[in-house]
Amino acid sequence: MRLQRQVVDYALQRKSRLAEVYSGRTGVAEVCDASPYLLRAAKFHGRPSSVRCPICRKEQVTIVSWVFGEKLGQVSGSARTTEEILRLAVSQEEFSVHVVEVCRTCSWNHLVQSYVSGLPPRPRVRRTRRVAGGRMANSSADAATDVGAGGGPEGMGSKGIGTEGMEKYL
């Protein structure tokens, strides 16, 4: 089973953003805006990288992975280690992972990669209800065959619903 599907790499976007900062078109404060939550996640769930921070150049950036998925429950929207993501990938239905690099010194952060992981979604099985005679209820094909030329149920003729034997109910 492939653990990463639909991989999107944001290296070109990163390069463009850094070019804007280096040329002065974008201020450092605009790109060094990591939230305290992201900085805490980098400290406790991140993994070190060999890439030096492109803004302050004081330390290596930390890689943080975030998981998002409808079926993940409370885990969705949280930072996870690589080992935790691997465990989720073999036990949970499809979810997305967003990999962010963050500098804990200057707060630079950028989305590096996103991908889909987890078990493929199960095909939805349409359940039908069986009624007496082996026919399926609520099926448009059955509804079309039950209606006669006169607009009423089969066997009632074109005069509509027959009333023979129903006098006591009318």
C-alpha cells in the first residue's frame, strides 16, 4: 500500500515568496508570523531538518506535520509525529497531511508539502429493502413497471382504483 498519494510540493511557491522578501517587496514580518500553537507543535512534535532558516539563518528549520480528515475525530487538525502518521495510515480511512517548515527563532513558516494518506475510502453500499414477492421497495425501475397505462397500479385498469370488496372500508 502506498502511504503517500496525491503529493503536492510547494517548493516553487516557497522560492517565489523568498524572492519577494529578498527584493524588499514583502516584509519579513509578513512571512515570520508563526502562531504560538505552531511554534509549540514544532517543539514537541516536529523533527529537525538539515535546511537552515532562509530568513534569519540562525538555525535549522523544524518540520511539523498536520493531519486533517473527516474520520479522524479529535485527531483531525493536530500535529503528529512521523510514527503517529504511519500508525494512522494503516488504521484510518483516507486523510490529508500538511507538512510545514518552521523556524523556532524568527517564526518563519511555509507549507512544504501536502499529501493524502490512509486506507482508501470504502465504497458506499446502497441498501435496498425487500418486500413480499422478492421485489425491491423504493426502486424507480419497479415504480415504472407497477404503473399501468391508465396511471393506476397494474391490474386496476384505466378507470383507476377498483372498489370491489372494499365497501366496508369506504
